[in-house]
Amino acid sequence: MIPSTQEKLPVIGLGTWQTFDVPNALQHTSLMHVLQQYQPLKNGVIDSSPMYGKSEESIGELTAMLDAKDDFFYATKVWTTGKKEGIKQIEASAKKMKRKVLDLIQIHNVVDWKTHLETLRQWKEEGRVRYIGITHYTDDMHDELVKIIEKEKLDFVQFNYSIFDRNAEKKLLPAAMDCGVATLINRPFGEGKMFAKVKGKPLPDWAFKAGIDNWSSFFLKFIIAHPAVTCVIPATANPAHAAQNIKAGEGVIPDAELRKQMIDLVDDL
């Protein structure tokens, strides 16, 4: 749920870093099948950026082919310096994604954030964007993100968080909750590195009893169990993986005791 409006979002969204950066997206049927996995969720987040190559264009081309193209929550970013360049880039993103109104525009990696925030606030007042926010992807920027969301009125903050990288629990997640800011979680699998750490290792019986039958579900359920987490955005171009990710948002959500067991397990690996 988005704190600023109480609008509901599914807890599992879709990141597009590298996975949607393809030429001639309509020729990549797997990407269409990925989007179709999210379609029934209603308001499923699709997160992109001008930094992600052709991802915005791919999203626009593919979703335009779907009857329920308006059922997604379209999020992208501004990633440049200067007011004029920022406006130019945002307008280009909206055109590529084929949206008259974008659901969320975020200032990517807080680049020239004060300049772009002024523009985004104006666009929000004019109804050209519904929500605004900021992003980063490294632990050493968490303190800066905290300072910004405590000072500025924002709807979203996006950052890295996983069971192997819990730095956000120290200040950023609590600050987001205190400030009423929705959170998008990137790098939930450590760009795939977490699967290498558990390769060949079976899940314990207590995980299966809790309805966790694969490692991606294990990783995602840990994240969404934190009360300050709004949505996790794992990137994938594999429809089966997309379906598995979405399923992690269903069923039992780990309580504090189960989260502790999960942490103890990965810390011992």
C-alpha cells in the first residue's frame, strides 16, 4: 500500500534492468509472457529507467499489445543533469512507454535531485505524474536517502535490500515508515549472486512447513515480511521465474521468529 494515498500495490513487481534492453521487443515472446504473468495482479509495478537502454521502449511496445495495458503501474526515472535536460528526458520516457500520465517518476541515483524534484512537483500538480520519488542501489547512499525523505515530501524511495544485505534495516526502512514513504526494493537477489551462494543446498524442513519451497520465494518472502516494504522488483526475462516470484507474494508471510530462522540459516552458509 502507498502510504501517501492508501492505493494498493501488489508486493511483487517487475524490474527491467538488462532484461528488457532488447532490440525489436515484439520479437521476444518471452518478455510478453513475463508481462502477462503480472497482468492479473492489477496495478503490478513495472520499473524502468532511461539508464536501462531500450527497456522503456520495450515496455511501451509490449504493453501496447495487451488489452489490459492500463492495469499496470508504470514507473521510470529521470537520470540526467539540468532542468531542461530533465524535462526532455521525462517527456521522452513517457513517449517510449506510451503513457500520457506516468504513475511514478523517480530521480535515479539522486542525480541533480533538487533540480528534478522541483520539476516533478510541478508535474504532479499538473497531473502529468501521479507519484514522485528517489532511488539508489548501494549501502553507502542509505544515509543520504534518509536525509532526503526526512526533509522532502516524497511518495516513494527505491533502494537495495536483501537477506544477505540488511543495511537498510538500520535507518532507511524505519525512516521510510516514519515518514510515510512507500518503498521499492531493488537487487533482492544481489543480481543473481545469492543463488550462487545457495546452489546445491536444500531448504530446511521448517521452510517447507511455512510454504517456502524454493530459494527465490525464501529470499522474497524475507523482504516483503518487513513492515516498511511496499513492493519488491526482481528483474527477469523468464516467464517461469516471473510466475515463481509472483507466487512468493502469496500465502504465509514470515513473522519475526521465522525471519530470525531465515537470517540464521543464510549467516551460516
